[in-house]
Amino acid sequence: MTAAAEERPARAPRPARPAPVAPAMDLNALITDPGTRIVVCCGAGGVGKTTTSAALALAAAEAGRTVVVLTIDPARRLAQSLGLVELDNEPRRVEVPGADGELHAMMLDMKRTFDDVVTAHSTPDRAQAILENPFYQSLSSSFSGTQEYMAMEKLGQLRASDTWDLIIVDTPPSRSALDFLDAPNRMSRFLDGTMIRLLTAPTRSGFKIASAGFMFFTRIISKILGGQLLRDISAFVAALDTMFGGFRERATATYELLRRPGTWFVVVATPEPDALREASYFVDRLSAEGMPLAGLVVNRTHPPASTALSATRAEGAAEEVTEAAGPGAELAAAALRVHAERMLTAAREQHLADRFTSAHPEVAVRTVPAAAGDVHDLDGLRVMGEALTGPDADTPTGTPRTRVLPARRG
């Protein structure tokens, strides 16, 4: 080693990088603001969107709003958590003792909504022809994209009725949660597609005489699909033809409604890599669509009862207590190890949340601790609602509700 190297001072350790700090999401201000008319909860499956939607709806009703919560989730957890036997396509009043407002709940019935649209926007004879058509009966209950389009229809109907001053939407449990944003474009692509235009060609003016090429086309398709199915499709499209413009217009109007002031999207995730990865996808998609994002709810976190004792110190203290072997030593050591495990879990969850905030520093965050059991009644929803809407610093440890653990200082 040279003399110059020996005289060079040792490099100071690099200070720990401060943890990213996410903006706070004030959901209480959001749901009590009369200007907020629609809240859409979206996220991956199994993260608690349904419970979050119901808890926000209950909190809003207790704050004086007239609320309807619409679930598009095929599971019936919402009815269970609201104390109802079942939900259907019409809003049902939920009895909330002492509430200043009203709470209603419903579940999207895709086929019934489609039937209502057909009946409302066509003549009785044409409506009957459509409703009895075998292809329509299949399309209205199982065709890909129908659920998302009907969600747009139902949301538009609820908003147009002006019966409720707040509508909360619980979306499907997958990436299809945002597929309803594609409904206008998907409907247009379906209606303007080559196949539809060919199938309706003989019934439109200007196609009195089918060409030899078209006749050849229909023979080929008939062999592939079957003659009866092809006739069913052609009859259905012909009967529905006059309604196509109305479908497009209403879907487009609802899409624009979602972009206007008064609508907010709340992304829900759990502190797990896959769920937060999906949350990033939703945030990026909403940004690309120009949709208003309220923020991210990190649900089912595990904050410790105290942050004064680190996991390492708790483990060390447990070993010392065990070695001392005094009265109650075994129980005290077990409690210390539980705390250490909880601190490690909280640290892992905070690390994942910090990664999300590093990628999306502008997105407001609210963490919600995991419930001791399943939320299945109004009391459980009320507890979750308090966690969602309570003051940011009102926690047992003083840790802001934007975080699982206090921010590390630089």
C-alpha cells in the first residue's frame, strides 16, 4: 500500500436513502363532497374491492348522502356484508339505523339489463322478435364484452335518474375491471365489423340483389356455423339494426361522464407483489384514458402495535428472557417473537408500498389494516369505513395512514 493511500481518509458510510412519501388520500372529503357523484373501485381479484365499496357507501350514507352501490362482481359478497339475503338488478334499500342519509345496493343482471334496453328502445313487435331470437338469448347472457357494455348502460341509467347523489361501483375481480371503459369502442367495432355488415347486407337498402360473391360467402359460413345459427344471427342483427346508433351514443355518453369532474376512481390492492403490479397497470391505464384517479387503497396491511421496538431487538430480548428462565419467561419470549414477526411483515409490506410510490409518486395512498375476521355485517363495514375515512394521523402508533411503518429519516 502506498503512503498516499495510507493517508487517504476512509470513505464515510452512505446515509440511508429516505423512504418515498406518498400523498395522503382524504376519502372522507371525497365521499362527503356534494360534487362527487360517482366513485369506481377497481383492482385485481381478491383484494377487497367489494368490501371497500360497501364500506365507503355506508360511510357516505351515515354522513348524509343518498348512495347506491352497484356491484358487477359475480360473487354475492356485497349482499352478505350489507345484511341482505340477495341483490338483484334493482336497487334495494339497506336499513342503517341512525344514518342521516340512505343506502341502497344492487347487483348487475347482465341479461335483464340488456332486455330492458331492448324493450325501452324499440317497438313492441321488434322487441319481441329480438327477445325471442336464439342468438340474442346467447349473446345477452354469455357473449364476451356484454357484461362490460351493460355495466355502462346501468351506470348511465342510475346517473340519469338523479335519484342518488352518489353512485359507488364495484368492478369485476380481474383486469376486466376496466374493460367497461372499452365498451363504446368495442360496440362500434362489433357493429361496424365486416361480418355484421355482410350479415345485414341483404336487409339493407342498396342490396336488393345479392352478388354471386356474397351468396358464396353465406354458403361457406352456413357450413361452418350451421344454417339455423346463421339465420338466427342474421335475423337478430336485422331486428337490432335500428338500435345500433342508440347503443353507441349511450355508451359514449357514459364514458365521457366518467372523465368529467364529479367522478373518481379508487384503485384497491393488497401489499403483495402481484396485486401492486396490477394496481400499477390500473393507474397507468386510467392515466392513459384521462380518468380522474383519487388514489390507491392498500388493503389488509399488518401494522405493529408499537414501532418503538425493532424486529432485531425484539428477537434479542426474546433470547435473553428465555435464558433468564424466570416466571412467565416463556410467555414473554413468545410475545416478543410475535412482535418481531409482525415488524418483519410490516417492513416487507412497506417496502412493496414504497416501490409503488417510487414508480407513481403522484398517487395518493391510504393503508387499511387487515380485519380480525371476514367482514360480513354493518358493524364490520363501519370499522373498515373508519379506517378508510379517518384522520390521517389518527392511529394507535401515530404512523400516518399513508404508511404501514413510519418513514425512514435521511
